[in-house]
Amino acid sequence: MRLSTSARASRLVRRRVATGAAAAIFGLGVALSGGLTTAASAADATSYSGIVLGVGANETQRIVTWYSSGDTAQKVQVAPTASIVNGEFPADAVTFDATGAANTSTTGFNRHATITNLKENTGYSYRVGSEGNWSTAYAFKTQDFEGDYDFLFFGDPQIGSSGDVAKDQAGWAETLRYATTANPNVEMLVSGGDHVESANNEAQWDAFLAPDQLRQYPLAATIGNHDVGGKSWEQHHFTPNTDRSSQYYNGDSATRSGGDFWYVYKDTLFIDINSNSYVNPTDGSLGGDAAHVAYVTDVVKKHGAEAKWTVLVYHHSIYSAATHSTDGDNKQRRKDFTTAFSELGVDLVLQGHDHDYTRSYSIKNGQKENPAEQPGAAEVFPGPGGVIYVTANSASGSKYYDIKKPDNSGTGVDGLGPDPLNPNNYWFNSVQNQEHVRTYVKVGVKSDKLVVENIRSGTCAAPNAAVEKGLSCTNTAEGQPVGSIVDNVTIHPYHGDGQDIQVNVPTATGEFGWTIDGYNGLVDLGTAKERDAFSFEATGKINPILVSDSRFSLAPWSISANVSDFKDGDKTIAGSYLGWSPQVISAGAGATAGAPVASGYDDQGQGLAISRGLGAADQGHARGTAKLGADLDLKFPNEVAKGSYRATLTITALSS
């Protein structure tokens, strides 16, 4: 929570932290669950499945999509994770109404809701359902809404394509686990399509959606050719700013998935198109690739100025190197797309479909822009109209395609001839790779460059379904282990003949705020112990408090607290019996610890029944962040009745 300052008056903000103790007469501690699960209120209550966190129209939004067994009014409930105590959402948790319809590809219903007005650098928890019948709660965290960030791109999980759903799921889950563990602050996941082998096979969808990372990081899902043949893709993924006009479908929109969509995340305009619809109508009407080009053109004209980078995503790779590189439809897309993408200033195109990894040279109007660009160059400087095309390999290991050799069809727009600088590669590819191991692509979006890395998330060893079923594998775990780099390139933007100048401006006044450090669970003082013949004692620690002050005014601040009486029904332990010893756990922001306060049992004082200082800083202190804590000491007479007692510690922050 943040506190703003005023020259006329102080601003006061309160938050509540649960504390607890168990009387020694019971000899039992308070048993509490640390999960965030709310059980259904009745055996026949509506159940929820397939919950997935999706991207919203911008960084302040997320879209949650799920399946429901019942056609009931449902919503998403959201609250800062720090405000959740013992799994209970606070009374002021925000809800967003869901909409949806009956599933057409399976039984049940689908729902989606858009979470809006998210704050930066905040942890949130959310759940779906209705009052008294909520799903398990999940958590995600927003980052700074300005500046550099990373996202991950995954090619063709295609769960079920190996013939073994469990093995495919294991590979997909391991790639997500490793990628997010190695990159915990990644801000978004992007798929290249083909999530499943069979469009309406819900067992395959269950396997694809099983990893919890899909509920913790927002996913931007792309339609692949294996997804498009039914409505399950649309039922599982509701996307922002989506045009579902008929020209963005390759068939009946009542029975197939489709649509083009866009969103802006920080300084990047993302445009995702349904490349399954590619045939240009013979009558000259708008459709197929022509419709996609018109869509991309319209979005760039309207929203390109909002971003520094433009990234396109679609399934069918037009510059791959394996089985699909020779497909007629991909040759057609090269003719239809490349000049338009160059003219529109697209920076990067992310693709899937061919189950191998490739990175193109800088391509302008369907041709290699700079004949001198070297194969595998680690630094690329595209000129005006230069576009880099990347194809991701399988993220699950369910299927790989072997790289083909160039032919004698030349280096024209649809030619598949060799690269004069590296005759084993196609003329358009700077890098081609196939080891039959799982990989993913990491994209670092910086103020003045894009950093693209293809990273191994597996080796020849399981989980790697295609190899487990007999496919050869050229990877050596010793020389090419999990986490090693297949390809790394830095893409520098074109600045023309002038010099672009950039400056980052922070918030003019800075901010002061505090929050609970981590999960705000019950402060359990355990089972009180006999102190002497007349009293009991229980001890513990408060959940640490993080204080952040970046204000230029360097104004003083203080954090204090007071406790209510401990209650168990009509039984009471006076709050004055609780004392504490504050401490600065991590120094910063000028923080000094408050004075120790003795239990009122010892000095007949008021203990923490009245407001006491936890920490403070004087005028002129350094800016920064501090972590405050306190040891708690509860002493009370032994005539207190046995029971399990709880109190509430109210935290107060004050700043001028």
C-alpha cells in the first residue's frame, strides 16, 4: 500500500495483520492451513477447470479464462496477496463479472473475465467462481510498467503428437518449470500455436493446461493448424482486441477457432494473426493473407506510435528449414507478407509450425537486406525495413522435423536455394538448428535493442517423447546441457542519419509505502508455556514489514501498531499483556527501530494495547527500502481459561 504526502496534513493508512496464541492449559497449538483453497459449499456445486491467466490489452490488465460444469453467474475475485490472511480474501477484494457460453466442442461451459486497473510491482491473488463456491486461488505479480523486460516464446507443444499424452505433458511441464525458474522475473509467456494434436481433444488440453505456470504468468496464445479445427482453442483462450470477422477464419467460424488480435505491453506492440486463413479470394474480396496485411496495417497506423517495438506472432513459419519449409502455402505467405511487414516497420516475427529452430538474416521486402551479413552474427543492425524472423523448436519434445537441404530454386522470394556464405543453410537463414531436444526462446526487450536467445530446456534424456520413442538425438549433455545457449543475437534498431536521444524520468515526487514482506499468514505464538507458578508466556515474531521511501522531500515517517484483546468466544486475554522488541532487519530509508515495550503483566502497563512505534525515520533521511520486524512476548496470569485465542494487530503508517 502506498501513502501520498500533503503539505497541509498527514495521511494515515491502516492495514491489519492477524496474530494468535494458544493458552497453555490446552497444551495444543493452533493448527492452520497455509493454502489458498476454498472448498465447494455442496457436493453438487459447480466445479471449475482449465483456469488460465492470459494477457490483457496492456500491462494493467489480465484475462482469466476457465471451464465450468454449471451455467451459473461467475466472476473473478482479486486482491493483493499481502492482504490475504490464512487463505481468506479481504472484504474489499475486487470482483470482475465473467461472461461466456456453452461449450460446443465438449460438455460444460466456458467463462472469461478481464482484470483491470492492476498496479505495478504488486503481488495479486485471484480465484474464480461465486460466493461460497470459489476455486483454488492462484497468484501472479506485476512488474514495473516502464523499462526493460523479458518474455518467453514457446514453439508447438502439440500435446498428443507423439502418441503418448503423458510423455508430451511431462516435457511441456519441464520446459515451463525450467524456463520460469531460470527466469523468475519474466513478464509474459507467448506461444507459437499447436498446443494440442487434435483440436477438440480435451484430455490433450487438460495436459497442456496442467502446469501452474499458466496461472502465474500471462499467456498470449497463438492458433496453430492443429488447434484451428474446433472451438476448444477459443473456449480456452479469450484474447484482447480480437477481430473475429469471417476473413480471419479458414472455414466456418461456428465450428472453428480464429481471429486476429493485438495488445500493447510496455513499449511493445504485439500483433497476433491466424495464419491458418491464408488463401486470397479469387474474386478480389478481402480475405486470407490480404485481410491479415490490412489488419496489421490498420493496427500499426492506429497504435504503432504507442510503442518502440513491433512484434508479430503467427504459427506458419515462412523462413524455417525443415519439413514445412517447402510447403506451397508458406511460399505464398512469403510473397504476401514480407514487403508489407518491411514497409510497416516490423522489428521481429515469431513463428512455429516446423519443429526446428531458425533465425533469419535481416529480410527486407522478401530479400536478404545486407549481402555481407554473416551467418550466426551475434550483433545485427537492420536498416529501414529490415525484419528478423525466428522459428521456435518444440517446447515439449513431442515431435521434431529434420532440416532439409537447399535446392536449386534460387534466392527469389519463394526460392529455397543455398546461402552463398553457408551452403548448408537456406539463403534466408542465419542460423538453423535441430538436435531433437526441447528448447525455448527468450526475448529481452531493452530501450535500444532486442536480445533473442534460443535456450535448451532438455537433453536427449527423458522427458523427450520423440526420442524416447526411437528418434535419434545429436545433443551431448556434457557439452550442451540444459540452460545452454543454441543461439544469441542482439538486434539494434535503425536510427537513420540523426541521433535519437532518450531520457528516463522517474516519478517527480517519489513515493512512500509499506507492505507485508511475503505471505501474510497467521502469526502463531504456539502453545504458551508455564513461566512460573503464577503465569504463562508465549513468544513469536510479526510478519516483517517492508517500508519504501523514494520521495525527494525526505520527509519523516513512522510505523506503529496496537493490538486488540485476545479472544476465544467470550474468553479474553488483555491486549496489554503483549509486548515487543522492534528491530531493523534490513537497513534503509533512514529506519530506526522503536523502543522495546514490556508486557503489561511485568510492569502493569498498557503493553501494545495502545499504539507503539515499530520504526521511524527523521526529516532528511536517505531514500531507500527497509525491513522492520519485532519479537513478540505475551505474558498472562495462569487463571486464564484454556482455549485458542486470537487478536488483531493493526499497523499504522504516518508520514507528512
